[in-house]
Amino acid sequence: MNLYEAIFLRQSVRQYSMTAVAPELLKRIGSFYEQIKPLFPGIKTEIGLVENTDGKWRAGGIFGIKAPYFLTFYSEVRDRAEMNAGYICGQLSLFMMTEGLGSCFIGTAGLREIPSVRADKKLLMVLAFGLPKGPLMRRAGDARRLPVSELCVYKEAPKRWMTQVIEAARLAPSYKNSQPWRFVVVGRRIHIFSKKEGMDKPKKWSEFSFGVMFSHIAVASEELWLEVDLIRLENVSQKNFRNNQYVLSAIVKEQGENAE
Ligand SMILES: Cc1cc2nc3c(=O)[nH]c(=O)nc-3n(C[C@H](O)[C@H](O)[C@H](O)COP(=O)(O)O)c2cc1C
């Protein structure tokens, strides 16, 4: 299974076997993190590992998640740091799937043992992970997600690869499955909007979720031999989705194709 295939099979895993995993596998997670190209390369980040195979800790109180490992994600506090964090953590979660590990984003609250600051960086996310007690995967059709017709307006008949990129974005996990994103696709451009109600929820999680969704666009584009640039355009119309706020545009093109 590769990262792209993992998009279609991934689900949040909340029940874990407390068995330890091979140290080499933990190292591979670290190496994978090291080679991820961040969304905003100027923002310094680092990850840590908290082992909990003795089951001492449960994130989020007694009804919370008991996992054998917690990956901690720290970042400099900068504009768009949460989006950058979501982009990196989204890929980490997919990578864990390819290695047979389940994971679940659990925010930052609820584990006193994890320091919220590390030198010049702040804790932005904890990813619970380990071998799942139940099934690791599910079929894409079983994911509770809004249909494409509610999320996306195609201004013209899309190329097949564009529908594949949108499908990968649609399947992205989000805080409380809020799926705050909306898309208007014009040719090779995906204009991305945020539902205003989504912004009432803690903004941090909305921005983080957008980062996770962008990681799905990036992984799908790489798999399909597409190049993708995320840019902010100044003249994008908001009229397709009332109550939505413009976030960014993804310009997707086939490799070697000239930009318009
Ligand atoms: C930013 C973010 C924060 C999340 N926080 C929690 C959490 O605190 N506890 C939890 O059980 N799940 C949490 N989740 C997981 C979501 O509830 C889950 O991804 C969503 O419901 C979709 O389900 P799926 O991941 O199984 O596809 C979080 C997800 C994201 C992206």
C-alpha cells in the first residue's frame, strides 16, 4: 500500500493493542517525517514520541484514547503554523497506515504528561498510534463524508485526474468530521473556500484540518504525476458559495505542461 492508496482506506483508530512495535518501525516514522516537504518551509517544526505501552496514560480523561504511542508535533508559532502542521501530520497518519499502524488525531488537551512547549516551539497536535485492536482499514465508500455534489462545483467537465484529486481531498479527516472545505474547479484551478460556520469552531482546528486536506491533494497529485502549486489569488469570486470564505487556490497541471 502506498500513501495514495492509504487515503482511501484510512480511518481513525481509537482502540489499540498495547503491544510494542519494532524500534526500526518507529525510526522509519522519524525518517519519513524528516523527508516531508512542509507546506510553508520557513516554519520550524519537530516531532517527539511518548511511549505508553504499559497503558499508564489515557488521552482526554478516563473515556479518552488509550494508545501505546503518542506522536507529539511541535511548531514555531507563526502565521499558518496550524495549516502547515496539518499538512505534515496528515502525511504522517497516511504513512502509519502503509506500515500497518492505526492512528487518531487527538488535539493537544488531555495529557498532562506531554509538555505543551518545547524550547521555541508549541505543541500543536498529538497523534495517537499503534497496532489496532480491530480493523485498520475501511472501504472508501464507508467513510462518512459529504457527497462531491455538495462540496464541489465544476465549472466545466473536469479531466479524470481532477476528479481523482477532488476525491482524495473529500476523504480527508477533519475535526469532528466538520469537512469545512468547499471547492470551485475552473479548468486546472481548484479554488478552495471555508464554510463560515466551520470558522466558529476553534479556528485552530479548522486551519489544521485544511492542512490535512491539502496533504491529500499533494499525495494524490504526486501519485498521478501532477504538479500542484498552492497560491492565494486576489480576484476569486465568492459567489458560488454564499457564507464561505476564500482560503487558497491549488493550480494543478500535468508534468511538463506549460503554465497558462
Ligand atoms: C484537527 C483534528 C482534531 C481531532 N480531534 C479528535 C479528538 O480529540 N478525539 C477524537 O477521538 N478524534 C479526533 N479527531 C478525529 C476526527 O473526529 C475524525 O478524523 C473524523 O471524525 C473523520 O473520521 P475518520 O478519521 O475515521 O475518517 C480529530 C481530527 C482532526 C483532523
